[in-house]
Amino acid sequence: MNDKEVFENYESEVRSYCRIFNEELDYAKNSKIRDVNGKEYIDFFCGAGALNYGHNNPYIKEKVIEYLQEDRIIHALDMYTKAKCDFIRYFEENILKPRNLDYKIQFPGPTGTNAVESALKLARKVKKRNNIWCFMGAFHGMTLGTLALTTEREAREGAGVPLNNVTHIPAPYMFEGLDTIKYMQTLLDDDHSGVEKPAAIILETVQAEGGIMVFEPEFLQALRKFCDDNDILLIVDDIQVGCCRTGTFFSFERANIVPDMVTLSKSIGGYGFPLALTLFKRELDIWKPGEHNGTFRGNQIAMVSAKAGLEYFNDNNLEQETKRKGKIIEEFLNKNIKPLKENMEIRGIGFIWGIDVHDEKIAKQISIKAFEKGLIVERAGRNNEVVKVMPPLVIEDEVLNDGLNILKEVFEEVISK
């Protein structure tokens, strides 16, 4: 039995990414991955956003190895540890305070969906309301609470039970002329709307899995005011588009707003190690001890790598570098790829971009052909019609341009057919 047969015979049919990226991967460094046969791939996938600092970042790796070699504590649930203290102190002093943010930090189970679940539970506990509002096109996770928020039909059908206590609001880009804020106010004010007032509204300021839909700062500011005016909590899900993916550490900074809660995971772990944070304003911290817990909420290795990742972020001026290289992507896509197909749309911000080809088959062929030519690029959006460009923030200019040229070559080849 060869290696691929091992996966096909013994691993569950639920596996997905390997159906497109179907070689056995073995080595990874910065923005490149190599398979067992020695073939190299440029990574425009970035661990679905978990590897903003690249594969095996040398600075972070050194800190992790040092911690392991000293036999420091690895598992501690939510007990006090030196690693956790060091992370909290650095995060507060170097990320939150410079941005005038005063949040308490909760360490839920180390996954994005758990961070969102804890935010939902706390919002409902604080406001004593069951309902949550979120926007159509959202992806917030695959456990039952977060799946109720997520709008992808196929994902929802996998739940096997009703998904309740959520109202989905049309996203501001969906209907021309619709004033989304006015629509929501009408739902609250009309005693015949049939919609319950929510404890919170949750959103991604850039809907990543929704097709790289960027919410404008003016809308985010209006949404913040709407929540304030109506005694509703505002939760920003920054799990995929936080940690500088949009050009600032938090994606909401461009709107100069302060959410009541923020969820982080993926790249907050620094090295691909699982870690999740739920941040909330101090007055919302009404948890009882152990009311939301988890065996692995004290992932000490991830706290070491997370602190090192934040140090690397600050020491290497990644905000400015992300903005600079983001313009390279934007200009390349608009100049070299958009003209290849009528009505093709280019959307994005910072270091997350989408090419909407409005054709599921074309998008899938582009992802397959790109992999064959040494580029890993995934799809997103309605019917998976958007080719998603999301390299590590640390990718070298030369490698970035090489990957973009492969993408152009693939688009030319697929669209010409």
C-alpha cells in the first residue's frame, strides 16, 4: 500500500483540502512548501490564515526550542504560568495599550470556533437575550453555536439539528440601495417584524470565506453607533483577518472603532500552534469560575510562540510591510489578471485578495492547475467562485512576484479554453 492509499483507506471522507492539494507534503520554510518528491510550492494559502509569520519562522522557532529544552511546563489548564504571564504582559503593553484598547483576556479552548462560542455565551449572559444577529456571507465556525451564524448552505446541512437563536441580516454589499442600518433599526422598532432583539451583532470586517468582501469603514462606524444606540454588543471576529492580515493588527482599526468583544485565533499562535483568545471590555467579565473551560486552554507552547510572533511583528514593522506588499498584489491583479475575463472582480485589502471569476468550474480548475505548477491557492465565496490570494506576510518580494506570475499563467491557460 502506497502512502496515498493509506490516507484514502483509513482517513475519513470528511477530508477536503487534500482533494485539490493532493501530494504528500513534508518540508516548509517561510513561504514555500516541498513535497516528499522534492517538488516546491509557493504558499498563497498560509494555513487558512494561521501562518502569517511564515512556515518555521526562525525567530519564533528559537524561542520554542529554548522553552522545550529547558523542560518548562507544557500543560497547565488555566493555572498561573510564567509563559502565560509573559504573553499577557507583552500583549497588553505592546498590542492593546498602544491602540487605546482595554480588554480582559479569556483563553478558551485553542480553536477559533471556541473563541466565538465563548463570546456568544458571554454576550447572552450579559444581556439576558437569546438572539444573535450576523450577516449573510459569514463564516464563524463549525460547532453548533458558530454554525448557526455561518451561512454556507452545505456546512449548515451537516449539523443534523436545527440551528437556532440567530437572525441573518443582508450584508451591506448584497442589495443595491438597501440601507442595512435602517433595515436593522426597522426590525427593532416594528412590533410586527417578528425578529427578537439580539444580545450582540457579530461580524468579520472582511468576509474571507464569504468571498473577500470588505466592509467599508463608514459602515463599521455606523454599525458601532447602531449597537450603542440600541444596547447591543458588537463582536468582531478577527480570527482569519486579524494579526495584520488587513494591514493593521486588528482589522477594525481602519474604522477607528472599539468593539465590545474581539475573537482571535489562527495566527495569534505565531507558529501554527493552536491558540485562541476572546477579548472583552472589563465590565462584561461576569463569568463564574469554570463557566467556560477546556482541557487545552492552557497551551503553553502556543503562548511562547504567540509572544515571539508579536515580538517579530513589532520588530519587523509588519504593518507597513503588509501595506507595501499588498499594493504589489492589488496592482498586479488589476493590471494582469482582471482584463483576462469580462466581468471578473478583484476585491481585497492588505494581504487578502479575491479574484471573483463568477464560475465554479473555472475557479476549481485554476486551483488545480496552480498546484500542478507549484502554487497553492484556495477558493472561497458563493459556490467557491473566488480564487483567494493570501500569502504569508513575510513572503519575499521575489517569491511573491513568482507566485503572481504563476497565477497569471494559469488564468491565461484556463480562461483561453
